[in-house]
Amino acid sequence: DTGVSQDPRHKITKRGQNVTFRCDPISEHNRLYWYRQTLGQGPEFLTYFQNEAQLEKSRLLSDRFSAERPKGSFSTLEIQRTEQGDSAMYLCASSLGDRAYEQYFGPGTRLTVT
Amino acid sequence: AQRVTQPEKLLSVFKGAPVELKCNYSYSGSPELFWYVQYSRQRLQLLLRHISRESIKGFTADLNKGETSFHLKKPFAQEEDSAMYYCALRSGTSYGKLTFGQGTILTVHP
């Protein structure tokens, strides 16, 4: 499968713990996006990378959230001191610069905070 | 601020019937509008975008700037069209960030 991959697919954690998710985009794609989706809602934008540079962050991305894309390839999203409100599906997407309108989505990581 | 509204959470039609999924947006500039679809147990994927003005799987969507709408239409629905449909907007200044509506679950009955 050469599509966007995400790991893990499911994560259950206790409130207050830290979690880290990984996203591997399609290899030639230079743009990478993180979205969060809660039940009954569409995906909400969190942050965007072009190569290794984080160019935009949503207000949704509180200080407890941090994302990196160290070598312009895979990306990680870390949530510190998780809260029950962080329970959601975290989606990663990638796109190729001149076709940035077409984002290819991964399967998502479902986070449950107990 | 940009916003996308899909007023129907659920839409049910019978096979062969016409279907229209509604999408309204608010944005002060010139947006790009898209429809994304998620079939059961599959990933979210692009269905069509307004700029291309093409028909994909029999679906079309016309951007109506006066009514700020981008409704998705198909004259004869098929059972395989059953899926979750999201309308999405990208502003000209947003690096490709998409703003999604809440989604509409389309069920096509045999």
C-alpha cells in the first residue's frame, strides 16, 4: 500500500498521559496536514507542513499539542497531559505542491482518553 | 472566517431516484469548493472540485456564488453511492487547508 499510513490505528490512554502519533505521507508529497474529527463532525484543521516547515497552526492546537516533521518525510503529533476532550479521530493527509487541492488521507488514529 | 454548512445529516433515496446533497458556505473571498467522500471502511477521498467542472461517478456540482452554495447532484442514484459526503472549502490564502462541513450520510435503498 503506497498511500498515507498512520500509526497506531487505535490508542487508549488515561487522562494525564502523553501520546504520540505518527504519519507517513505518500513519498513524493511535500505537504502534510493534520486534522481532528469528533463524532458527528467533519474533519477540523490542526496544522500544516510544507517539507519540514510548519507553516500554519489552528487555534485548536493548544500548548499541549506539538507536531513535527523533522526531515520533511514522516510527521509526529504529540499530545501532552491528555484530557477527555482530546478523544477523537486524528487524520493525516498529504498532497503534492501543485496539486495541493487533492489531499490524500490516511486511515486515522482513534484516540480514547479514559 | 470561513464556514461550510451541510444542513442534512442523513439523506435516504431509492435506487434510480435523483439525489441532491446540499452545501452552503460563507467566505468573503473567492473560495475553492470540493466534495470529499468516505465509503464504508475506506478513507476520505476527493470526489470532485468546482474548478474542474467535471462529472465524477455521475455526480456534478455547480458553484453558485450568489447563493453561496455548492450542491452535489446525481440524476440516478446507485446503491454504491451510499457513503458519507463532505463539502469542503479552501481559501486562496490558506496553503491548502480545508474547512469541512459536518457531512451528510447518503443511503441509497434498492
